[in-house]
Amino acid sequence: MSDTASLVRDRETARLVGSGWLRIAALAARLPVSPVHYVEHRPRRWWNDLADLIDAYRQWLNGFRFAEDTEIGLLFVPAPLVIDTRAPIDTPIRRHQCPDLDDDFFDRRLDAGIDLVPDGANGQFFLTCVGRYGISAGSHHSINAAPAAQFQLDGTDTRQAMTRQLWGARVLQAGHQFRPDSEENPTWTFTVFAGHPLIDGQAASGTILKSRVRFRLGKPDRGIASARSAPPSRSRPCNGTVIQTSMD
């Protein structure tokens, strides 16, 4: 294993050890397999390939505004039957995550949402933005109208996985450490779910505002600096498997 891959392994393992998946007891109890257990058993080739993909991802991301504010890493996304991160999370879990969080806000017009975890799997990993902020890539309209090559990474159109499910998992994975897209951050932002079709002519997005995690609808042409995106990579082979390998 290269020195870079060793650093990636140590960093991503530590990220999961400190995440909400382990530190919030109610979440940990619902996971059939700990995501830490999974990554601890990956072979050297898997980590070498991941290190290469992270390097390619960072170089590609640098073409977008506010790329310097993003943190790239592995995001664990549980299957909806385990924890449905597309939907409001139980208030006791939110309170355990942070005592001042109240009931989630969920616009009633939102549908069930897109599920990117394969059938029969307990969960999967994505390489994506895992910190407070995503990149500034424009509005829902402008992202979807852009040439496919602009959002192409490792043979995949990253716009397809800019979904509510991944953002909901990102908020839970942050655990006690920080709040993505929160007004408590130095800069308040919201994440645009460009992978979802419009509903009633409006675009879905997520943010944390006034002590509530909010799944909401808004103008599809809102491309202000606070509108962020979190493009995920989904397709790099890693020793016969892929980054989003099933957790069963």
C-alpha cells in the first residue's frame, strides 16, 4: 500500500469511527454491520484505487467555485429499510445528535425520493463532499442544462446521485462534530438535489435552519452562492468490487 493510500485509510476509518453511525447509539443499534468493520477489511488494492480516485476527484472539483471549502471522503448511505435518510428522522435521534435540534421539516409535496442502494444491500459507500459545504455549481436548472462532460467523473454523470438520500446520510454521518449547510457555520448554505425531478415546478434542497433539518422545495433557478452541490462518484472498480459495495 502506498503512503498516500495508508493516509487515506487512516483518515477515512477515523471519520467513520467518529461519525454519527457509531456515536449516536440509536443509529448504531439499527445498523446490521458497522461501516467501520467494512472498511477495516478492505485490501490494499481497494485503498490504492480509492486514493487515486480521491486525487482525480479533487482535481476535477477544483474547477468549481468554493472547491477549497469542501471536504472529500467516504459517505455511508444505509438502505431505506435500515434507516431512511430521505425522510424525517425520529426526533430523539436528532436530539441525541444535538440537543437543540427539533422535529425535521419535510415539505408535504415531496415524494418518497430516489433510492441508490442496491436491492438486498444494507448500505453502500459513495465518495463525495462530507463536510460543512459543497461546491457552487449553479441552480437546479443550470446544473441539469449543463453539458454532461462538465459533471463527468470516472465515467459517471455525478448529477444523477445529487439526491436527498445522500444529503440526509451526510447530516447523520456528521453526528456531533458539525452540521452541514447550517446557519451556525461561518457561511449558511443549502444543498440542491439536482438528481431529483422538479415537483410542482420547484426544486428539492436540504439545509439546517432555526434548529431544524429541512427537506424543502424552492425556486429551480436559484443559483446564488449559498446554493451548493455535492457530486458523488459511484463507479471506480476496487479489487473486483466498487466503492458502493453492499454492506451485507
